Amino acid sequence: KFKDAGVEKPGLQLFRDHGYNWIRLRICVEPVGRGLPNNLEYTIALAKEAKKLGYKFFLTFHYSNDWADPRNEPTPQKWRELPPDKLVDAVFEYSRDTIAALRDAGVLPDMVGIGNEIGNGMLWPVGQLPENWDQFAALVYAGINGVDAGRGNFRRPKILLHVDHGGDVFNCKKFFDRINAYGIPYDVIGVSFYPWSHGTLVDLRDTLAFLANE
């Protein structure tokens, strides 16, 4: 239950009342654990609630059965036996079909994250970094192309690429230099910042300034 000055309110309404204007939802291929379904039906329902309140909608694809992060980017169970080229196809088709379903439900995202905290790659071991840049780049392309295919004639959601090291200029530069070398198209850079492992707020400021300027 969420309360504001002792008064119970729906969580989305409470945050909206205090100036929040974006909602970030994650979706998993075949969700397990974590207490929330994070499947397509759940995501559509929550996105509809958010849109009614005037939120912009940011969708993050966790190309996994559960949470994906820099220490754990597992391939979904049903995709684990696929060779790399078929895994690329699966990412494209899943991304396309998910975006198309959201489009048809009237909640096409305003922004889409291709993977979550992907500084070490995604869909391990095929897309694990630094060993497999070619395969990782193909998977990211597949996700982006799936978004484009799924949106139909509607406007293109902004594409966000998200790394975890928000206080580390060197690693951010190394990652996005490689992304740019592959010609991967994106609109927004997202970073996570965990102060117990990513440095100080000054480090975060310096990283954000570097990324914005470069």
C-alpha cells in the first residue's frame, strides 16, 4: 500500500501528484520469480493505467526469464539451445511481436531499452562481452529492428542503450566507441549509478558530462 501524508493512494497516482512523468516497465520472455509477472498482459495493463495519468512510457526488454544485470545476463530457457543466427532471429521476432501487441493495445512505448545494463553483453554466453562483440552487436541490432518492425506506421520509439557503470568514464567510452564502430543506431544513453561501487557523485557528473559532449 502507498500512502501520501497518511492517505492511501494508488502508487502511480501518488508519484504523478509529485511530478513524476515517466514510468519504466520491464518485460521478460518467460517471467519467473521476483513476485511480479512482468509478462505481456501485466505490462499492457500497467502501461494503460500510466497512460491515463499522462505518463510517458519507457519499456525495458530483459531478454531473460528473470532479472538481467551485469553479473547475470542469462538466455531464456526456451532459447538456450539455439545457434547464434537463430538466437538473433528469436530476439527480432520477440521484440517485434511485443511492440506490435503494445501498439495494438494503444500503449506503444515512447522509449525502448534494448536489454538491461548491457555493459557486459546480454544473452550469455552467445552475446557475452568482451569475447563476442560481433554476436552481441547482431543481437542488439535484432532488438532494434524488431522495435521498428513492430511499430508499423506509428512513430518510432526512442532507442536507449543502458550500461551500469555510471561513475566510470573509461568503461563508458570503451563501450560506446565499440557500439558506434558497429554503426548501431540509438537515441539515448542510460547509465545506472550505485554509489557503493561506482564512485562518487562527482564521478557520475563527469561521466554524464563526457557522454553528453562526446
